[in-house]
Amino acid sequence: MKEYALFLGCLIPARLPHIEAISVKVLDKLGIKTKDIVNASCCPDPVVMKSLDFHSWLAIAARNLSLAEETGADILTLCSGCFSTLSKANHLLKHNAELKGEVNKLLSEINRSFSGKINVKHVVEIIRDIGKETIEQQVKKPLKQLKVASHPGCHLVRPSNILHVDDPNTPTIQDEIVSWVGAEPVNYALKMLCCGVGIKMVDPEANLSLLREKLANLKETEANCIVTSCPFCFMQFDKEQREVSRKFGESYTFPVFYITELLGLALGFSPEEVGLHLHTTPVKEV
Amino acid sequence: MSKKRDPKFRKEILSTPGGETIQHCYQCGSCTGGCPTSFYTNFRVRKVIHQSLLGLRDDVLSGNDIWMCTVCFTCQERCPTGVEVTDLMLALRNLATKEGYAPAPLKNVFKALFETGHEFPFTGYTRKLRRELGLSETPPLTISSPKALEEVQKLMKMGGVSHLLKSSEMKK
């Protein structure tokens, strides 16, 4: 059984713990064990913290990587923000000796060091790598009624010189998984349009306009739900649809799934175990 | 009206992490063309890069434009000359932060991280929800370890913008 060091981050354990719970259960069923990274902090996030101070962003990321290195396992993360930060920091420190020296000098103040011996993986690529055959064998309830619009999100695939999960412009990784659980992937023009969450704090109006552009495009398709593998995108779609509907006098009620929730349902976990009752946008007829 | 130019600005950007590739820009505008916020705001990535190359330091660092980037990396992926456009916007934000121009909501995130080790602190509701889901109330993260928090705080203080911490340290 393959074992990974689970990097929890902040948003999932503090605001969306049902995603943490179902992800661990689904992974276990698919033969993937996870262990804690004790004393890990915020990754820190690749939008706010990296904007304010690159150096403390990198130092804190390096501390987290060094804690994971101690477990001897590669990192598995459920959050695309954490994935972006830890992948970029790991890449920089592995390939830039000068930067590694500077960071290790800082880390020595807290008796830690970065050595560069592990890799960072996103849960969606781990699921993809488990493969069609294994997953199809485990499916108890094929999700035939779902026509799924996949929102991969920016930080799963970009920048493609650092992240090598899938094509940065036309990723199909989530669509593949959707089809393995018996649901129908639906393609749409604005698949790679950003959900807008990155400017929510500075321009809430533009943030909602961006989300509306995406939702309006989805409404033109056959899709009856959305799947994503980023908790920030998940929150944006699940919670802000109501706000978009109100602001623009339109109606958007797409149920939103995090990728392991979809797998959880297909593998036979109950809607309650998956945490569907904790969603803001109601999920019916599953 | 001619604006004040700072001839050293280009060098300053080039030596800021993320700003190393700015000189590859030949102003084609692919970045603005693909920018999701350019449809809804006055933010024009190409213009910010041009202003920066012209040395219009005050305009760039004190303005709102650089904060309108969603960090989606569409421009960086498309740039035909390899400008790391998104990383460049973040480099400009780092310089603006040093000058005291960071927007307040972002500074609050910085403080939350300093005070708890996490950007989304654990509340009573979080703990209740986690218990109901069969998870440990507080996972073994920085949130549960004063020693781990001390380590994170030490690293943040050694960073370049410890002035952002002053108000939160005073509270203690």
C-alpha cells in the first residue's frame, strides 16, 4: 500500500472538514494510506502571502517541506493553493543552490533544513494514476444521472513549467475520472476561465462578474453539476452562486462537488458521509 | 504632463524574485488579451509592464492595478517571449508592500497567519463540525503547537516586511 504525507493546509481542515474526511476514506478504499505532517502550518498561500513577502512565503513553505521530508513520504495535498506553493517552493529550492543556501540559513535558526528529497502531488493526479481499471472495479453506484462540467482551476495545471499534471490549456484529467465513475463529462468553452476568487478581497464586484461569466456559459450546456479539485474554487462556486443570482437577477443552482466527493458517492459512501448536507447550494437527486 | 521617472526601477524589479524576466517584453499584449479581469476592470497587464519599463515607479506601486491580478497564470502561459508575467505582478506587489501600499484585507491575512500559523483560524464551529465528522477536533498542525507557531513567527519576522506585524505584536 502506497503511503503519502497528507498536507492539510488551512481552508479544508478549518472550513471544509467534510472534504478532509471523505478524501481520506476514498483514498483508503483505493489503497492509498496517508499520515500526518505534524506541526505543519499554512503552506502559505500562493496569492496573498506570496504577494506580500516572497521571502517569508518561501521560508515557511520550506519549513513545511522539511517537516514532510522527515516523514520520508511524498506530499499529497487536497488543495490547489497548497499544491501551487509547495510545488513551486520545492522546485526553486531543488534547482537554485543560492536560494537553498539562503533558506537553509533561515531554517537553521529553528533547527530545521530543506534537503529536497521528496515530491509534491495533488490528490487528483494520485487518483488518475490509480487508473481506470482499479477505480471502475470499486464503483458500486455509477453516477449515470450526472452530467458534469469540470472546473480544473488554475493552480492545478499552471504554470506548466513547474506543474506537470496535465495540459495547461485543455486539461482532461478530471473528465477522465468523471467518466470512470459512470458520469458524463460535459465540455464547455470557458473551462479554463478562472473562478475569480483571487480578487475577491480587493474587488468583490469583478469577482462576481467573473464567476457569472463562467456560470452563464455552463447554463448553455447540458451540465447539471460542477466538479472541482480546489477548495477555493469549491467555496467560490458553492457559496457565491447565490450571490451571483441575486446580483444579476438570474438563477444559478448547480450542485458543486469536490472530486473526492464524487468518488465517495460512486464508491458507495452515503450522502451524509460525503458531507453533502454541509453544502450551501443544495445537492438533490444523487 | 511629463511624469517622474525612476531610472533605477528596472534594476530594482530585475533583482526582485519573480521580476527577472521583465526585459523580454516586446509589448505584444497577449497578456492583456487573455486576462480574465481586464473585461471587468481597468487593469491592463501590458500597460503595467510598459509603465514599469519606463520607470514610472510611483504610478505602478501606488496604483490599484497590480492588485487586480487573480494569479490565474493565463498570461504567463501565453507569453510568447517567456516573461513570467504573473510572477512579475507578484514581484511588483512585494515592492508595493515594502512601500506600505498593500490593501488592508491582505494585511489581515498576513496577521492571521502570524497569530495562528493558519490563514483560516479554527473556530468553535470548526471543532464541532470536525467532531461530528469523526475527525480530531484540532489536527496536529501549527494551530495545536505553541512551539510550531513560534517557529513560523520567527521566519516571518526574518522576512522583508516585518512592519506588517507591528500592530498585531502590539496587541500582545
